[in-house]
Amino acid sequence: MDNPVKEKTSIRVLCRNIVLIKNEVGLQWLIGSPFFPAVTIVSTFRCLHTLPSKVLSPNYLQEAEDLRTLLLRGFCLIGALIAEKNPRLEENARDAIDASIRMRKLLYGDGGELGCQNLIGAVADSDSGKVCFYVSRSEDSTSIETFTSVFYDDQPEKYVWENGCLLRCELGFKLPFCFPVNHSTDPKEIFKCATESIIAKFKDSQVVYMVEILKRTQTPEKGSRPVIFRCSDLDFHRNLSKVELLSDKFGGSDAKSLTCSYFCSESKPVSSYNFVETADIIEVSLLLNRSGKPQTATAPTAEYFPALEEARVSVLEFKLDVLCYAAKDLPLKYAVSSLIIPGLIDQLTSMKKAVLPHLLVQHPQLCPYHFSPPGVLHPITVIYELRYGETEMKQVEVRRSLHIRLGLPLNRPLLRTVNALKFSTLENDRSSLIRKGSPLLKDVHIGLPSSGVSGGLVSLVQGSYEYYHYLQDGFDDSGWGCAYRSLQTIISWFRLQHYTSIDVPSHREIQHSLVEIGDKDPSFIGSREWIGAIELSFVLDKLLGVNCKVINVRSGAELPEKCRELALHFENQGTPIMIGGGVLAYTLLGVDYDEASGDCAFLILDPHYTGSDDLKKIINGGWCSWKKAVDSKGKTFFLNDKFYNLLLPQRPSMV
């Protein structure tokens, strides 16, 4: 699996935006994979920990601790990028390569468990964003070569996941340790020894690893039975870069030569929308054989070791959850020995360091979570301290730092625990538009034909929503409940984007909220009275703390004049819009607008639908479709003799 650059080829860039922060000096780590060609960049992580007053000088120990937790085994650091005003190209490139060499030694050891690596030193002009690439063919910055050929892949998800898969191993255990009360230094040393003994167990002869398909996510291929590896079967000394990939999924007749593809689907389309929908996932379980056959028959015995002085017993509970990436052609035994086991060691070591300062007081409640943030081609792992609530400043600051490192927006909650990947709830048919646990259709506009606007720019709702309409839940609101249904769709959007955890309110709960704030009399509760955009804004403010902008037009004929403003809303805020005019209310999901001609179309989700949640029936009936203010037959969709209010919910600024 060696990937030397034997001849000058192109730098392959899979991440869509290699410079995370423009107009700002800084250093970014370049991430690749031992399973890809040596100069393939999968993602970039911004360097956060630097020496005081030296923004280009990393604090290597802190950075290594963070990267060791965040980065899945199967991905690795392959270089660095320095962004600077008026950069000194070759000098900065050598500095970037030197930084990479130091970081790799901390992450992978002096021996370089990934072997000799061609390292990339990239230099960006922080003003223009222009990037120049240099490569060192050995881990030495004295000799570097310029690479002018750079290929930006237009199907990066396919590149990563068509030939790769995920392996997951969960392991929970309790760790008791006994220490003397009167020696303050002893407990930490005893705890370190206890964790080291657990780490040693990962390679113990009594431990076996069972590899199988993750039953809840895939339908196994014929004959894909679980495979058992004893530690004696594993090779802990071979460098991962020296492992030969096998194109044959069975890797020969020996079961121990099976490759990861043995548990992967023969053919599965790779979606650019979300890799989790298409990635093959293999489950690895650690089992300890406690019933080995003794050489001679003996009765059970117990040994007693009395404490020589006053002592205390403390029990710490650990939950390890390791996710790794592997090429499908990688032999399974190396996936276990070179990915899963080192991943378990890394995670336990990180938790040990977090526990040590609090060993004699309240222990941290540490739990690993895996996330798939937008724009990042691979999952990341974060260990959260669960003693802090998600809205407490300490936890908010942790997430804010992660957003900055990954180049994520600072006004969207993308790394909360509710955003974490939930492998146990994935279904076989992941392309279904029906969310698990809910009878409601989701994102019904996906796959609609074009609007018919020639040369228009389409601006759409960002994220998922549920379709609420008349007669749902056995509740008859036909003729009066359209604005309530539009509000329910809007609130479902805030739920699915994890801005709130409240349930979508019923009509009665909406009415009760309006009475509580004094907008309506108590007799309003249980009535069939209409509500409009202003009432919706009151409810969103009370239940979610969401502010809204309201646009007024005197006639439906004026709505096309607002298309540019609506397009900016969808691009910057991305929330569904409620349109109310006369006695009708609709949900607006997007606009298609040609600024040159003024031609436009509105993507309308109609809450007046009264049928069953049949997606085909809804689409064919035009209940979710593009509407022009005036169609080709001269028919108007919006009424010219009615004024309209448009409610534009504003996205909260939070992480």
C-alpha cells in the first residue's frame, strides 16, 4: 500500500474549499489517507493552539491531543498549509512541511507507523486565496518540489466512499482501582497503571475480535457470516503502509485473509447528499475468553490481599466508541490490528488524561460522539463531558472551537449531541423520505422538475422539514387551519436542524400560546379562527425564541418584485417562509429568479392538501410544485385584489 510520488502527478483536492478562512493569517493541517494516493487532500483542520504572539507556531502537544481524538483512524495528517499576507512561497512551504513532520511524530511515533510519507507544504495568499503546492518526497524539508497541476474533484463523496467503508467498535467497562488515602500522589500512578493494564488487554491472547455486518444498517451478502480473530491471528508489527490490498473480496481460501469488502454491498450508489446513507458499516466486537480449559481439573479458588493501610476503592465507568475508515480491499485482520485496536488505545488514553486532574473529586462523565458535519467528507469524533448541559458556556465554547477548526458556520448547531450519528436507528431503506418514528413526509420538494424559468438562479430552503397539511392526525381543520399547518412545517424545520427539542405544537397548543401572551381572549382556545403571519411570529417568539421579519405587499401582483429579497433570505437564513393572503396561507420553500429578465417562480408547499401522505399523489397533484405568478395561460396564482404578508423566520445565531 505504499504511495510514493514516483513521478510528478497532480495534487488531488477532494475538499471543496481548501482555504477555510480568508483574509486571516494562520496554519491548517492537511488530511489524507494511507489508502489514497500520497498527494490526495481529503479535508483541512485549522490549527487552533499556537504559541503566544506567534500565530504560525503551533502548540504541538495540544494540537496532537485534539487531532488524535477528532481524526478517525484510516485518515492521517499529510501536510500543512500556511496562509499569510505576501507569503514567501518556498520558505513558508518548508515551514509547513517542518510543522507536519513534528506533528506526525507526535501522532504516529518516531518510527512512523504509517511509513515514509510524501508531505505537502501548501502556501496561500490570505488576501487573494491563491494556493501554491510543494511536496517533499521524504520527511525532510530541505528538498521540495513545486506542483502546479492541481485537480479539484467534482465527485469527492464518490471517491471516498465507493471504495471505502466504516468500522465501528463499542466497548463499555468499569475500572475499579484501590489506592491509599494518605498519599496524594499514589492514586494517579495507580490509575495510570490500571488503564495501562486495560490497554494491554486489547492485545491479550484471551481476547478475540468478532467482525460482522452492522445488522441494523445493511442486508448482508450471501455467506457473509461473522469472522473471529484471536489476538494470536493478528499482526501488530506490520506498518499499515506495507499492507497489500487484495482485490479479491475473499482474499483466498483462508478466512483470515478476507477483506473488508466481504461485508460490503456489491453495488451501492454513492449519494453526494450524505455519505451515511451509502457507506458500508462493519461492526467489531471485543470478547474476553474467561473460560479457557485448564490443564488439570481444580476447584475454584479465591485470593485475599489485605490493604496494609487505610485505603479507598474508586470505580470509573468508561464508554469507548471507535469509528475507523478502511479501504474495502484491506484484509480484515489488518483493519482490526492497525485501525480498531489503535483507535481504542487512542480513545482510552484521551479519556485517561481528561480524568486524571479530577481523579479524587467528581469524575468527568465522558462520552464519544461521531458527527458528519456539512462540507467534511468524513466523520469526526468528539468526546463530550456530559456533566455540562449543552447550553452551558463551557460546552458552548467547546463546540465553538470545533466549528472554527472545521470551518463550520458559527450560527448553526451542527455538533450538538442530537446531531451525532445514530447507527442504531438507520434503516435498510435509507433513501426513504419518511423519518423513522414519524408518519410525516420529509423534504417532499427533492426531485421536482425545474421551474421553467430560463437562466434563473434557484434559492431553496436549507435543511429538512416535515410536510403538515389539512386533516393530519385525524384532526379536521379543513377551511381554517392552513396557517397552523404552515407554522407546524416551520417549527419542524427548527426541530430537524436541532435549534429546539420541543414537539411540534397542535392547533390547540398554538392557540394557548397566543392566549398566554395576551394576543387572544381565552375563548380563542378550541375555536376555528384563522391566524396570520403576525400571530405566527408571536408563537415562534414565545415557543422558540425565534425572531421574524415580515414583508407586506398590497397585491399578489407585487410578489415577483420581492423575489430578489426572498432569494437572499433562502441563501442567508434558509428557513421556510409563510405566505398569507386573503383567507389562504402557503409555505414557500424557494424561488427561481432571473435578475436580467425579472422572470421568477415560487416553490410552494400547499397545506390545503387533504389526502393521504402519498408522495406520488402529492407531486402529481401539484401540492408541492413551482408556481409562477402568472402562468403560460395567463392564470394568476396569487390574487391581485388581496394584500399579502410574508413571514421570514430568522435563523438563531448559536452553535
